[in-house]
Amino acid sequence: MSKHPSRVARALLMSLAAGGLVLLAAPVASADPGVASAFTFDGVLAADGTLAVTQTIAFDDAAPDELVQRIATKQRVDDNSYYTYDVTDVRADLDGADADARVTTDGDYVVVTLDTSAADGKDVTISYAVQGATRTEKSSTGDLTVLSWRVLQGLSVEVDAVSGTVRVPGVPELVDCTAGPPGTVDKCALYAAGTTASPQPNFQTSARGPGEQVTFTVGVAAAAVAPTATIVDEWSLDRAFTLTPLTAAIALGALLLGGALIWQLYRRIGVDDAASADAPIATFTPVAAGESVFTVADDLRPGLVGTVATERVDPVDVTSTLLDLAVRGHLLITELPRAEHGLLDWSLTRTQRNEDQLLPFEHRILEAIAPVGGSTTVSQLPATLAPVIADVQDSLYDEVVSRGWFEARPDATRGQWRTRGIAGIVVAVVAAVALVAFTRLGLLALVLLLLAAGLLWVADRMPRRTARGSRLMGGLAALSSLLATHPMGEMPKGREIAEISRVLPYAVVLGGKDRWLQAMVLADDDVNAPDPTTIDWYHAPDTWHLQDLPVSLTQFISTVQGVLFGR
């Protein structure tokens, strides 16, 4: 008796367990997202490159409540570029009737959403047209137009079997098929084209999970189908400055050609005319045994010397002119007494100790700082001379042109070429921005900027001396060497200070100032006695000695240049 109840109990327990399993299994079946029994792709490629697509998705008895497909409108080519596709005429049918699908755009996808709650045992058809899926490729037999399209993509359900056919114009010369999750390159189970059994390209593959892809590629003769691919390049520094044999060759060619053009331009316009011989412009003329005096040819003034040498009017040209005017008797420079630690200043007094003819730029300077009988101080030069400095510079430039040393005013020539150089910089910057933003020719952009900077650099070297000006330059070089080497003790006895004074303005411009100032110090025949008026063009306080001249005159030169041209 005891065995029978236990057998009944065991049977009852087994029945209850089986019923429990059935109850537990019911929710799992209802939560199934759906499985399509088959996915069939039918594509027709037109001669204009448009691919017409019809997808048939069959459900037996596991249709989901909602079916979603995301069709990509972009495909990455590399890190800096991608293909774009134009997907149009999207439609969905359920068993031949309009499924009232919702078609939206979500970033780089066209999203098709439709209600499939009643799709058990029915077929869902999604159709669309796509432009941009054909591109040109090279092959051993010539150019091909290649169609590459993800025939299965972005589907929200699992598919038990995938197959399809793409009808193309002409004879297929290339076919390929890959399948799997995005980014994989596994081959399809079967793909073929151009055979007796498969005249049109077709493919088959096994079950695919939600979101998996099948990419089908077909190539035909280029004449049969037009390429429609559109590649969009994304900007990046790496892309803009891509180094390839082509970009390097373009940049190098532009650099060599542009450099050669700038050099030729400079040779034709900026190089001085050749001189047949140097023009002797100044020398030390012997007047007695072991004695010589400084003589200058052609009334050449120190201010003109500096302008010809540097092709511009510099502060030293104006300063040397003031010294020259004083030495020649048109100005008296007087060093003013000062309190201990006070600022040093000088008065400039107009004199008429010499009646030689003034050049226009000299006349402008004298009239500005000290009309006849008038005077000013160096500290007041910003108010008296600075306003007419531009006129003085104009007069100097006009003088060097009128004497035939330059073909045109150096400042005007520089200004014209600077304008061209700045325009070149602007054009180069605009071109460089465009090249960097829209092409891979960033190296060429750098070359253009370099060439424009080169043109601006050459602008300051474009003033051209005539043959006469070149001869003068040779003479100035000889004079500079002479001032640096001529013995200082050969001045006529008793006239050393006066003769050395005539040298000083030229030494200020061409070099050698310090040694000639020292020569004046050595000419002092009474070192213990003050020399406030020993120099007829430079007076000083009562306690001043000739030994103080190097410091005084050096400070005078620096101060004049500072107050006139400082900012």
C-alpha cells in the first residue's frame, strides 16, 4: 500500500511541473521580437546609374508589432571622406496594399517604420530608388562602372535566409558579396553572375541577425552604366597637408617657378646699372710734405652720401647734415650748462659765417630750426624740425634723382613694390585659406605665402641706381675705407681742428667717427686750459675741454636722432 501513494504523488508532481513549464514558456514567445522567414532583394540598375530596389520580407507566424529599417545615406571611404547616397521614392506595402509606412530622416539614415502586428503569414515589401551607388574603377580589361550597395541593412528583425538578384545592363565582369555585422568582410554563402545558371548577378547567404548587413558588388563595362558616386571630403589638417608625390611635385614646382620669377624680376628692375669705373668723390690732397687736407668733389654733402648708400633717408643723414651746416658756418652748436645729473641740451643758432650755396634740403632744415638770426634747442627740435622732416626727406630724394644717381625716387619705388608685395600677401592668404579648406594642397598654400613674403622682402631692394650712381657707390666704399685708415696726424699744423671738422660729418655717415674725434682731442696744444670756444662751430660751458668732445658730440648725435625719430 505504501508504494502506490508515492507513485501517484510522483505522477502528480510531474504533471504540475510540465504545466508550469508551459506557463513559463508563454511569456517568452510573446516577447519574441519577430523573425522573418526570408528576405529577398530585387534590384534593377539603369544605364543612368539609378538603382531601383524592391525588398520582400516574408513572415510565417513570428511578425513583430513594428518593423523598422534604417537605410544609410553615407558610407565612409576613409578617415577624411565618405560617399553620399540619395535615397528617394520610399514606399512600403503589406500583402500588396499600402502599409502606410512612416518615412523619416535621422541624421545619416532614411528610417522606414511600419505596423506589422497583422503581418503573420504575409509579405512586407519595401521599395526605394538610390543614386550615388555606382563608381568608376580600373580593371585589367579597362574601366568598369561598379555598383556597390548594402542590399540588407538596418533591419530590426532577424532573417532566416537572405537572397537576391540585381539586373544590370551589359555583361557582368565583376561580382562580390560580403555579409555579417557592420565592418565585417565575411563572404556570402553563394554569389555568381554571367553563367548559364545565373546570367544576372545573384547572391545567397544564411541567417542574419538584426542590424547585420549584406553588401553586393557588381561591375560592368564603363559604357553600360554611368558613374554617380559623390565623395565628400571632410576637412582636417592631415588631409589639407597630404604629402604625396603629386602634392610634393606641385609645391616644389611652384616654389622653383615662383622663386625664379622673383629673382628675374629683381635682376631686371632692382639691380643697379653696372659702372665702368668708381668715381673718386673725396680724398686727402697733399699740401705739403707729410700734410694733406680733405677735399670733396662735386659738392657732395654728407646727407646725400647716406641717402645714396642706403637708398633711404635715415636719421643719421639729417644729423650729419646739421653737423655739416655747423662746420660750414651756417649753424653754431652750443652745449648748454646743466645742473648736476641734469639733462644735456644744446642750442642751435643760425649764423652767416659762410655764404656758400645751400641745397634745397639744407635750406628747409635751417629755416625750420633757426631762421636768420634765430635759434632753438635740441630739446625743441620735435616742435621745430620734426614737422618738416617729411619735406626734408622729399628734397633729399629729389636731389639724388636730379643728380642722376637713381632712375626714380627710391621711396616711391619701394612704396610701389611694397604695395604689390602686400597685395601678393593678401592674395596668397586668400588662396592659402581656400587650398587648405577645400583641397589637399596645403603645401602649395605654404609655398604661395613664402613667395608673397619673398616679393615683399624684395620690395625694399627695388630702387635702382644708374651707372652714375653705381660709380658713386664705388667711390663711397673707397672713401669709407680711407676714413678708417688715413693717418690722423697729417693735417696741416695749426689747422688740425678746422680740417678734421670737415671730415667729421662724412665719418658720421660712413664710419670712423671715433678715430677722427680722437684726432681732434690730440690736436689740443694745451690740455690743461679749458676750450669752450676753441672749435668755431661747437661751443661749450667754460669748464669744457677738447677731451670732452667725443662724449659731447656722440651724445649730441644720439639725442638729435632720438628726439627727431623716436616714438
